[in-house]
Amino acid sequence: MADVRAAVDRVWRSDAAGMLGVLTRRLGDLGRAEDALQDALAEALRRWAVDGVPERPAGWLVTTAWRRALDGLRRDTTGREKLATLAAAPEVDAPTDEDRLALIFGCCHPALAHSAQVPLTLRAVCGLSTEEIAAAYLVPVATIAQRLVRAKRALAERGVPFDLPDPDEYPTRLTAVLAVVYLVFNEGYLASGSTTPQRRELAREALALARQLTLLMPGEPEVAGLTALLELNEARAATRFDSWGRLVLLEDQDRSRWDLPAMEAAVQRLGRAVAQGRPGRYQLEAGIAAQHALASSYQRTPWAAIRVLYDALYQVAPSPVVLLSRAVATQHVHGAEAALAEVDALGDRLGGYRLFHATRAELLRACGRTDDAREATRRALALASNPAERELLARRLAS
């Protein structure tokens, strides 16, 4: 039974978004698709223990969920009209990248406020629990739960199609879609939950979706900028954790193990985007990542150029988090005291953010304020949930 459960967990981690995407695309109802897929997962635990794991487990789950959904419509008096149409359609099969992208476009429909789009996508595409989403946004669990319920209801009541929109609709969805693809990647890059440090399958899925967006919108420089940003970060993935699973900071990473051809291709992609003369957030973030990627060592990082890029980024995407990152560059250009002053000015806005306290701790340590640095590290540790981050902060406290 343990082997069967492990097999179900594997297919869920690798194909959850695609399976939910193909079902929602056909059913036109995210809530019904979620329920059907959960029924199929429960059936898999029972059936696979007897019959063995099928050759195409994702296809098996999608087909089973599709049949469960049709059964549910037969029992639901309000669903019988839809049943007549769906029952005549061919059965659904294994998911594709297009199904995953369609799910994101549906979650980012303009009928929903941004405050609902992002949690819904994190739930549907990343599979995050309500508790994990609430923790990430520093809001009560009940608030996120209400947003999710209302969002699903709004989409169902409006009959929003979970499909790729017409090309002339892309601009109205682009900002939200790029934001959630980036969020999916970040969740894979450094998971927000307390059980696993990273979810590599999510990072790979986000990169695949970004590349597919470049095919859908080849003339959009921000799509290319986001794709280049993800490619540059993914090219360092092999060096971000050591053999014991501990987080390795950028300054300590073995650059000889970075995927240099992938980095060069990403920089070229970014160059083509920038040449269009329409700068934006993701091109600027990719530009910062490229400066790090092109430096032969941490000591040779062009911090002054990076600081200028952060200034430009703040102009197009003003956020205290941007200023926090800029302060790291300030430390290398103007010293720790100047950087600490910049960070302290953000305390009112970032007091509940773990990286604010972690960054402040490093600056305090550089200024020789050891006791204050330890207290800031304790506050960062209290706010951190990722196990690798917690281990790193605990090591800092012990040193």
C-alpha cells in the first residue's frame, strides 16, 4: 500500500495542474473538476493496490475523474443539460502543457480581482493548501478560504471558459498571467510550506509555461523577460542546495556547476526583448539576474550596475521588497551602515517579512552589532516556514 500511495503522490506532484486543467477545460467548472479529481485519487488508492499502477497513471486519473464528474452531473438536476453535451464528447485523456496554461488563464480571468486570482492559481496550479496560502500572504486562513470559494462561484456563475483566450484578449490577461507563472516558479524554487525545501516539478512546470507563452506572444518583451529570468535562475538550481539538503547562498555557490550554455541562451533572449525598447519589471529583474550570472565570482559582481537596475525596477514596480533587495547592493557599494539605514526605513512595511529580518541581521553583523544581529535572526526564524531556510537561520544563531 505504501508503494501505491507513493505512486499516487508522484503523479499528483508532477501532473496535478495539468490534470485539473484538462478536466476544468472540458467541464467548465473548477470546483466540480477538483471534486472529481479527488474522487479519482481515492479510487486510485483502492484500485492500484489490486490491479497495479497503470502504465499512464495521469491518463488513468483523468479518465476516472471524467467519469466521476459525469456521474455527478447525472445525480444533479441542475447539471443534466450540461450532461447531454458532455456525455456525447470523447473521453478526456492525459493533460498537455496547453491544459496547464488554460487553467492559469481561467484563474486569471478579469472577472476576478487580483486578490482572488493569485490565491486561486496557487491553489489550483501549485496545489498549496489554504493554510499555506494564508501564511504566504500574512492573512487569516478564513479570509483566504472565503476568497477561494467566492472566486470559484464567480467563475461558475459567469460561465467563464477555462481555455486559451483569443489573441486579442491576451493583453488584458498578460499582467496577471505573468505574475502567477512567476509565483508558481518561486514556489518551486523555494517552497513556502514546512515539509519540503523546494518543489522542483513546479519550477520546471512554470518554465515550460513561460516558454509556451513566448510562442503564443512572440512580440511581448515582458513574456521574454520573464522566461529569461526563470531560465537564469533555473541554470543555478544544481548549486542551491548541498548534498545534505542545506540551502547554499549565492556567494557560496560553485559557479563551475552553473549551466553556462543555458545562461548564455537566456541572456540572448533578454537582449532581444530589451532591443524592442519597451522595458518592464521582468526584463529588469532578468537584467539583475544576468549581472549575477555573468560575474566570474561573487567578488566580481557589478553591484553598482545592479543598484541602478533596482532603482529602475522600483520606478516600474514600486515595492518595499525591491528596496530591501537594493539595500544588499548598497552594502557592497556604500557599506553596511548605509545599507542598514535603508533597511531600517522599511521596518513599518516589512516587519512581518522574514527576509527583512534576515537581511537586517546580516547588516547588523557586518556593523559589529552582534547581539542585535542575533535578535534579528531570531525574528526571521520565527517567521520562516521553509525547512532549509530555518536550518540556515538556526546555524546563524549557533555560530
